[in-house]
Amino acid sequence: MTWSKGKGWRRLLTACGLILGVVAALTVALVLIANQQVLSSAEGRLYGDVNAVPVRQVGVLLGTSKYLSGGGVNPYYRYRIEAALSLYRAGKISDLILSGDNAHRSYDEPTTMRADLLAGGIPAAHLYRDYAGFRTLDSVVRASKVFGQGRFTVISQRFHNERAIYLARAHGLDVIGFDARDVSGPAGRRVQGREWLARVSALLDVWRGTQPRFLGAPEVIDRAAGQ
């Protein structure tokens, strides 16, 4: 009887090991497929040199927190602001959609970005706040459905631009990306490590046909008409 129970447990453990192995293999495969889909979609659409970027009337600046939880300015934020200013000053964009989270009154990414871009010399009339850019998917789709833009330049770090372009193209949008300076060191590695999961989420969103959390009334940027 003891031998029989031991044999049963061994079979159960073997079966569990096989199941876990299959799940792990499928997970790795999904991550690799998502990454390849994102990279392929963004190929030939990314620019790091402001002089080489094609002119697009509208840029979509993807938001992030200005300050780190431990204090100090978030370098991802600072470099995105610098990238947006460089595009505007070079005449590569004329208007900016500032897309970010405004989940509560004390946290307002679009307004924070607007203040820093105003300080950098961009007139208020050229800055449009998108308060419902909770996710990258929301930001790119709302740029089309709310702000009337089917063709624009997305502004963030390269890894983020790649995913934004993938999502935008899946929704039939003609999008290029201008890469802000990246962040190195442990902080950069942590963010880019999370990017693998973000790409899987993006792939699943495309497969499921996920739409933005909110849309609301149109706020079409008229100066972009015909560009």
C-alpha cells in the first residue's frame, strides 16, 4: 500500500512538472512572438536624429511621472520633454498632444508637461492636453478618435515608441517615432525588463480588439487638416 501511494505521488509530480514545463514554454513563446511583432511593426519608422525626422504636423508626447518616488526628476520625463522641444524648434512638428494619466487631482501628467513645454517656448495654442492617456493604447487611439489625427509622430524612449507604433498601426494609423534619450543603469534595466510584459499585453490587446477606457467629445486639431 505504501509503495502504491509513493508511486502515485511520483506520477502526480511528473505530470505537474510536465504541465509547468509546457506553460513555461508557451509563456516564453508568447513573449518572443510579441517582441517580434512589435519590432517588425516599428521597423523603418524610428528616428533618433532630429534632422532626419520627416515633418508631421502633430506630435503625441507620451506621459510619465515627472518625479521619482525617492525624490528628484524622473530622467525618462526630462528626456521626453527635451525631445519634444527639439522637434518643435526644428520645425518638425507644430502641435503637441500631451497624453498622460490624470487619475486624481494631485497627479496630472498632461498639465505638468504643458507647464514645462510652455517654459521651453511652445505657445499654449499649440499644446493639447489628453487627460485620458492611461495606457499607450489609449494615447494613440485617442489621438485619432478624439483629436482627429491619423498621421503623427509619437515621442518617447525607443522601446516605448516601438510598442506605440505597433498599437497605432494595428488601428490603421500612420505613425513614426522620435526617440528621446534612453536611461541607463539599474533604473533603465528595470523599466526595460517590464517592457517584455507590456509587449505581451499590447499583443493581447490587439488580438482582443481592446479599445480606450474613455473617448468623449472630439477635439479636432484643425491646423493638422490636410497634412
